[in-house]
Amino acid sequence: MSSTVGPAPGPREPARWPRHSYDPLSCGRCGLVESARRTHGGRHDTHLPFPPPHRPVAVVTGASSGIGAATARRLADGGARVALLGRREDRLEALAGELRRAAPGAVLPVAVDLTDTRAVPEAARAVAGALGAVDLVVANAGVMLGAPFERGRADEWDRMIDVNLRGLLHTSRAFADDLLAAGARGGPADLVHVGSVGGHALFPDWSVYCATKAAVAHLTRNLRAELGPRGVRVKNIEPGVTGTELGADMQDLGMREALSRLRSGLGPLAAEDVAEAIAFAVSAPPHVNVAEMVVVPVRQG
């Protein structure tokens, strides 16, 4: 499952992943690679921006919390110009203020409902006007609402389908032209879908959520076949149990309690762990696509 609820895990910052398999001087996004290599006690000892012309314009959806916020921090830390998309304007503004103080690149908060077919293209135009053409999209926004099937609420099913699938479709389509243009220029062009291990594993009482993530997985594979020949790297990052607030608004109290117990028994990923996986994937040389990545706590197996 991609996220969980319950008491937050204790303070912990994941170690930065070394990227010994990639030459930072030749890879397309060497700022991410080199800044990730330069660590000291688990923290960056410096901020190294992307060298021109490889400083990307990145869009991260669901950026108001959890994996989205952690990914925005990670990309901005590497020097990317980052657009923060999400519904909660106050949180986006707070994160933008934080990043502007600490990161070298420009930051743009954009409050938008990703299920609104008219609002998403408007948000894309706002990003282009403020930051320029986009070459990195992380479609992360999602909801996770579980219940035994016979007790499932139709409004929760609709919400998961709207956000997890329709919202991801609207996001990917709104920035597809920019990504195709970047790919045609021969530079890195990345469309990252944040799925879930629930897209291919069996989790009783989470059937509809898992179905939406299975749709994301197969959509990603087909878009990879369609857009890859035109230079766009389409990839699916599938987290296991992760300690974020996603799922806290489930109507089924028993499911919230079960999810909290699951997390406490597994030692979940931190949102920063998933952000690091995304940074690793997009740091590959332009001709390399880390197409699918499953990232789980060790105890989840």
C-alpha cells in the first residue's frame, strides 16, 4: 500500500543513495546525482544546482504533504525549478516559503483541483508563464480509502477513481506537449507516476484502491510504449507501506486502526525514502529509463 496513518514515526532522515553506476559529469541531471553523492552524516554538505542547460522545470502534484512535499524538497534541493500543485493553498504557500529560503531554484505554488478538467490546463499555463517549459512531471496526488467490499461507500470509490486515475490523466495530458518537446530536443523528459505495490499485489479490503493503482501501472506501461520512442521516459514508482497522512480520512474506523497496526509492525518507509527513489530514477542519463521501481520496507518483503 502506498501510505498509512497513525502516530508519526520517530525523527529519521534516510541516507542519501549513492549513484556509483552513473557518471555525474555525463548524466542528464547531474545536479541531482552529485548533490546526492555529497553527503555528510546523512545530510547534504552543499547545494549543487543543475548546471545549465540541465536545470529542469519540475511539476509535483499532491505537494501539500507526504511524498509530494518530500519530492518537491528533494528536487528543489538539487536545483530544479519546482511547481507545487495541490488543493490546500495554505500548505503549498508554507512549503514554497520554506523552499525559497533553502533551495537555489524558483518555486511556484499552484492551488488546483486535479479532477477539474478545465483547471488543470489553466494551472499548466500558469507554470509555463512563471517557470518555463516543463521537462519533469511527478504525478503523485492520490487518496487511499479502504473498506470490505460489501461495506464500501460509493462516494469513496468515486473519489479514488477521480483522484488516482482521472487526476493523474489530466496531469499527464496537460504537460504532455512540453515533455514531448523536451524529448525531441534530446534532453531528459520524465513523466513519473507514483503508483503502489497495491497495483499488483493482493490486499483484501482494499480492492477498489488497488484497482485504481493497477490502472495506473498499465497506463504507465502503455504510455511508455507510446511516448518512449519520442524521447519521454515514462515511469512508475510503486511504494509499499509509507508513513504519511494518506488514508487518515477513511470513513471505516476499523480500516484506519488496521492500517495503523500494519505500519507499526513493518517499520514503514518515510516519505523522503520515496522522494529519494524518484530522484534516483530521474537522475539517469537521458537514454536510460528506470521504468518501474518497487520500494518497500524490508519487513514487507
